[in-house]
Amino acid sequence: MPIEIVQEQDADWWEVEALFDLCFAPGREALSSYRLREGVGAVRTLCHVAREDGILAGAIRFWPVRVGDAAAVLLGPIAVHPTHQGEGLGGALIREGLAAAREAGWARALLVGDAPYYGRFGFRRLEGVVMPPPTNPERVLGVDLCPPGWAGVSGPVRRAKD
């Protein structure tokens, strides 16, 4: 049976959290990107899970943030179970999530990650966009979803509710 990518449901929450725990180092919730998620709900229509025969193979989440005065969506975390890594599932989850964000009218998306990997999805280094410390500015990447996207947008990234 092929892997199916669907919108994450409330019942998926614990299983997705367990996947993130498996795939990321202990203390992942101490990262600066998690401070941006505290007290803010994920953009549920953009969060997806991948399942094969009902078994979770991957997951991606998106969160609303503010960059200066502009709204943006923060991609992450994204994880693929070790038994499915190298199969292109992470890329499929990213493409699905970005397409959903574009369709929902989000103009811009950002993440903290490796430019060589995320560049294939259109992400590029953002000048003048400042994530909370201790984030390496070289890893702050963005993609235009609906033009003009990132044109003229700069400033600190903060929680959507601040």
C-alpha cells in the first residue's frame, strides 16, 4: 500500500510527538523556535501526517508567526521515521504543506534549517529577518508563497499572539 499524506487530526497528536522525540535530540523543546510556538496553536490545515498501512511514517507542522508587521508561517518540526528516511517522504511532506499554505493565502514561509536541503523547495537565506537567539542567522530561510512574499519584510520573528 502506498504512503498516504493527510491532514493531521487531534487523535494523531501523541503519535506525532513520539515521532518528533524519536527523530530529534533530547531537549528539542529548548530551541528558540519552540519559544515562538508557546501558547500559539499550529495552523492545523497545514499540518500533515504520512501513513503506510495506518502506521505513522512522517509528520510536518506549521505555526503562525509575525516578522516585523507581517504575518508568516513557520515550518517545523518535520520528521520522517528512520525506517522511511531516504525515500523522499520529507520532501513530499514539505511540498504538500507549502501547497496548502499557498492555497490558504499565506504569502511567506520561514524555517531554521540547512540551505542546501531546503533550497530545492525554493527557500533562501533571509536578510534582516531575526530569529530569537541563539539561532544562527545563516540558517534562517524563507520562501515566497504568494508574491510579493518576503519583499520589504524584515525585523524580529515573534509569536503570532505578541
